[in-house]
Amino acid sequence: MTGTEFQQARQRAGLSYRRAADRLGVSVGAVQHWERSERVPEQAERIRDLVMTASELEAVMETIGRLTTVCERVLGKPVAPGLRQQLTTQPLVGIGALMRLVMTPAQADRRAKHDERITELMTLIPTDLPRQVPLAAQGAYELGYYHERGGA
């Protein structure tokens, strides 16, 4: 693996220098050095294990779409367009905002009948998603959103 390939893999994984270094157990300086190198050490090649494949990301985005629909049932209304956009492009930030809306005491009664489904979907969503979701995977969110609505 070349330094350029390592850099591309790190960026595809949505990892900053610091997060890549933490995940690989090395210093930030080592990550920066590897990206400038003609060849990287075998340890650096573990970055490939940190990159979610396109099909894995699409499956996660579909799950997030489904989660959005279930949360809308709890809220009794569609989520704001800005939040839907955030869920599509920056899902970890969006999920946090969505859960804050749904987990309020005012939603407790409505949430109770959907808790099991919310928990099921949340367990399928990894915490190491890329910070920005590529356009190619964003359509899977809509697919999951509308599939879950069909099951209403």
C-alpha cells in the first residue's frame, strides 16, 4: 500500500489524523508520515479494516431511514427537513438530534409502543460512520424511510 492509498482509505473512512492514529494505536505524526511515504508499514494497512464498504454503508443508511420513520410515528409528525438532510448526509449528528426529540418525557407514552423497534434499529447502526456520507449511499436512506412507512 502506498502513502496515497493509505490517505485515500483514511479519508473514505471519514477519519481525521487523530482518529486514525487512535484506531491504529500510533501517533498523529506516524499517520502523517505514512501518507507522505512511497510504501507504508504492514501496521498501516489495517486502515482497510476501518473502511466501511459501500454496500455496508448503504445498508446502514437504509436502517437510518427506517429509524426516522419509526421516530416520526413517536413524534406524530414528520421530522423537519433540515434534520432529514442531516440524517442523510451526517447521520451520527442527525441521529443524536433525532433521539433528543424522541426521548423527551412528553413522548414517553407514544414511544413505549415503538421502543422495541427503535432499539432493534439502533443496534444495527455502528458508531464509526463516516462524518460525511457519499452521495451514492444517501439514496439508501430514502429507500429505508419509505419501506418502513409502507409497514405502518
